[in-house]
Amino acid sequence: MTITVPSLNRLPAAERGITIGDFLVPVQLGERISSRARHVALIVAGALLVALSARIVIPTTPVPITGQTFAVLLVGGALGARRGFLSLSLYVVMGFFLPVYADGSQGVAKIATIDGGQLVLGATGGYLIGFVVAATVVGRLAELGWDRSIGGAIAAMAIGNLLIYAVGVPWLMFAADLPASTAIAEGFTKFIPGDVLKLLLAAGLFPAAWWVVGRRPHER
């Protein structure tokens, strides 16, 4: 019996790797600067967008509700895997020195630090690492064309969202010494309603953006 595995790639070879971020820089400006400068500008802009989204906070413990998840999915999908990875990595590093994390917090201790010779994990550090993972994976799926239809965009955003929790919840459990049920309830379950809304909004923006620039495959 032969098992057929559906291809992840949804684009012809000529269109692979192109994301909506490649159309965000105005043509007039893009013609005046180098390709590397455009990439750097997009990476920095993505990091700043996530930093701004961190200002949208509903205080809860031990993990606050913020607008970051929405921004992370947007940045990953718009910039692609490599630029998404670099953009979210830049955001995480910025937070070591600047108050760009949720609630205006900062410092490497948000992820981990050494105290008395022992490694101490920050309760929300796993979510920051999860942001990088999610942006990279969503970016790769966007490069393969998942973001050009509503169904594919929803699937890509859902995968990215789950990856954030796949890293963040176990990290929270060990960092705060919580039982698994409590970590899941406090670090995942309570975020589901808001995340569904953010996911659907993010997923809807991408096909609409492709329609605007006229790059959807069936319009070629």
C-alpha cells in the first residue's frame, strides 16, 4: 500500500520564497537602496512592531495577556523564515537592554540567569523563545504559499500559535515549579479566546494583502 503525503509547497518554483514583505518597501525607495538594506529595514521594523505590541497588556499572573502573539504571527508571515527569525531574535536581544518586553520589562533574567551557581529560568522566557520559533515556521510556510488563501493562512497561524505554547508552557512549569495542569491552565487555556480572534485576524490579512498587490497564483 502506498501512502501519499501532501506536499507542503503550494507554489510553482518561480514564486517560492516570495512573501508579502517583499512588497512592503515602496518601489521608489527600493530602487534607491540595496537589497541588503531593504532586508535590514524589514527586520528592524518587525522587531519594533513586536515591541509596540508588547505595550498592549492585560495584567494577569504569571503570564500577562499581550498583543505580541498577533505581531509575531504577522512578522513571521510577512518576512519569511530567515528574516522572521532574525527579526524576533533582534526583539529578544533588544529586551536584554531596553524595556520592550510586556509591561515595559527588560533584562536577560526574563529568560534565564545564574543565581548561586544555579540556573534560574524566567517564568515567561519560554514564550520569548517560542516567538522566535513561531516566526521562523510561519515564515517558512508563507514562503511555500500557505498565506495566500484563507484556509492555508489559518493553518499556518494556528501552527505558529501552538508552537509558542509548546515552548512556553513547559518552560513556565519548570520555572515556576507548577504542576502540568496549572501551567496549562495559566499559560495556555486562558489565552485561547483572545488567541482565536488574533489568529483569525492575522490569517485574514494575508490573503487580502496578496489580493491588493495582485500576486495570488490564480490571478497570474
